[in-house]
Amino acid sequence: MDENMKQLQQSLIELEIEAEHLLLARHQLVENDKVRNGNREALTALRKRARTTKTSVPSPFESMMKNIGGSGSRTLVTEIVRSCLTQ
């Protein structure tokens, strides 16, 4: 083979490798979307079962703060906010 044919063959090999990477990334995107949709459907089902609206479901942070210390945690949060505002 002459040099031009070798260069063309190498370019085609590199192009095919990049195309494989693109197809793998696209496949991963589809898989991630399926998982996201499944999570969304499960969350909707849980909300319907609890007969709540989207805003009335407490966030994980609110649940943690309730379990940590009741009203004492509000004082801590207030002190942190005050210290941040004064700086």
C-alpha cells in the first residue's frame, strides 16, 4: 500500500473508534433517562398514595433536622445565619 492509502485507512479506523464512543455515550444517556423516568414515576406513585402534593412532601433535609434536635436545631441554624450575615 502506498502512504496515502495507509493514512486513509488509519483515519477511517480513528473515525470508527470515535463513532463507537458516540454510540456508547448515547446508549448510556438512554439508560440514564430510563432510570430517571422510573424514579419520577415511583415518586409520583408515592405522592398519590400519601395523597399529598409536591410541596407538602418534606425534603430529606427537613426530615434530618427534625430527628436531630427539635427546636434546638433552629437556634443553631439561626446562629449560623447571623454569623454569616455579620461577616
